[in-house]
Amino acid sequence: MKEKNVNSKTAKPVKAKKAKAENQEKNADSLLVATKKDSTNVLAIEPDSLNAPGDLDAGAVDGDSVGNDAGMPALPTAEQLGITITAGNVGSAAGNALLSATVGDTINFPVTVSWSVNGSAILVVPTSSANAKGILQLGVSQESSRSVKDGKEMAQITFNYKLVMQDTGNLNIPAMRFEIPTPMGQSLDLRSDSVPIRVDAPFNAMPFIAGGAVGVCVLLAALWRMRKRANARAVAAAKNAFENSMREKMVVLKQRVMVADSREWLLELEGICKEYALHQFGASACGIAANAGDAGMPADKMPAASAVNLDALVADGKLDGWKPLLEEFAHARYGGGKRDSFENKETWKLAMTLMGIKEED
């Protein structure tokens, strides 16, 4: 019996190398099968796929063994198993553009693990977080789905990371790491790519609102000043026009002092003084009906100046220093005596002074 066993061991190296070549030619899809133990899916490697009968013994003789010293088979790669991992909205219009957000925004960042082995299901365990400089992970949820594409069943698990942006600048959402456990105690490691994201400061409208409010206030103030100046110019123009009109009448009256009848001349001067009083104090103050006119009105729109009561204005203190002038008017009206032209000229000068009218040089 011993002799037979020795002979069989000497023949095994050739057999082991042949089995190894057959194992490497097998399709990677045959390496992934669905197993369920207590409703948990794990990555299961078929023993016959990686370690055919006699391989372990061959490893003791051949240094190119696919197993380690303990006889553990090497795990296939993710590419061999048809497993892919994508980060972000890859494939969509938004996925082709640089991610952007504002400080304080909360975004949903998906990472999808998918595979194309029909009838299989695997357990994918996330082993890292999305916390990074300026980025805080608030939570993560996952969802599974299946679809058929080109007659091939596609399965995927999407992990949705809820992230809040805490700083500005060009940040990076870190690479996410996942493990797919196997019954042999080993795990297949997966890793996504890091994704850049631009985070800007929030738009603050208050400076623009404040600036706009200040601008409106400045504009309104400017319009108010312009209107005030326009009104002042209008009043000044009306005052100048009235003064010019009064000056012309007084100049004509001065030229007639030597030839005119003294009584008529004084009564004419009284009429000019009444026009002045009506313009200065308005109709109501001059004893005329309130709706007949008011102070500051153009001379052509004022009521008849003949109704002005100069004596009442003097008694009210509105015409200070006018009493001597009114005595001259009363003498002309009731006395009727002839007066010298020199005296009338002095009366004219007094009237010019009281009304504030300056004779042009």
C-alpha cells in the first residue's frame, strides 16, 4: 500500500499544472454565486473553480501555486467578477458637470455598486465615511434594484450619502471604500474615485438692498432739493417781476410829480401802496374775502387793490412806520389842498423806503 501512495505522489506535479491551467481559463462569472444564510447575501467562491482536486498537494511541490501556505485560494478581482463602482450621478447631464454648492447646503451624493452576473446577489458593506475638510456626512441610506440589459441581468446597490457643506473653496468628496465578504473569511475590497466639488459663499442681498435704499433716499432728496430750488426760483422770479413792476410805476409817478395835480398824484401813490400791501399780506389780511386772493399771487391774478384797508394794516402792526404816509393820503382825500411838488417828492421817497423799492442807478 505504501509503495502505491509514493508512486501517485511522484505523478502529481504534471496533473497539478494541468489543473491550474484549466482553472485560469474559466470564466470569472462562474466564480460568483448567490448564497443565502439567514437572509444575508455573501460573495461565494466555488471551491472547484480555484482549487481543483490535488491543487493543495501540488502547491507543496510547485512554487507557482494559486494558494497561500495555508491553502487559501486567491480572490478574483472586481473586474473578473463584473463588479463596477461609480460615484456621483454618472451618465446623467448633471454628472458630466463639476459639482457645485453653497456653504450650508445639504446635498445627496450617490455611490453605486453594480454587477452583471445573472441570478447572483452579494452583500456590500461600506467601511468609510464621506467626512473631509469642509464636508460633514449627516447620514447614509441604501437602495437595491435590478434590470435587464441586452438580455443580461444587472443588479446594483446605491448608497446615498447626505452631506452638508461647511466651508468654501475647491473641495473633494473622498473615495468611498466597501467590502464584499466571502465564506472563506476574506473580503473583496472596492474603492470609488474622489469627486471634486466647488463650494461658494452664500449670496448676500442685504448690501444691495441697503445700497438700493440709500440710492433711492439720495435720489428722493435730490429731487426734493431740485423741487425746492425750482419753487424758490419761481417765487424769486415772481417777486422780482412784482418789484420791477412797482419800480416802473414809481418811476413814472416821480416823473409826473412836477406837473400832475398834487391830490391826484397822492391818490395814485396810495393805489400803488395798496397793491404792495395786497401782494405782501394777501387778501384776507387786507380785509378782502379770503377766496379773492392770497399773498405771493401774481399781480395780474390778484383782486382789486382798491379794497385794501391800509389803516387796518397799520393798526394791526403789519405796516410799521406807515402812519405819516397814510396821513398824507388822508389829507389829499379829504383836505384837497394843493401841495408843493417838493413835498410830494419827499412823500415819494418815504413810500419807496417803506416798500423796499430801490431806484435804479
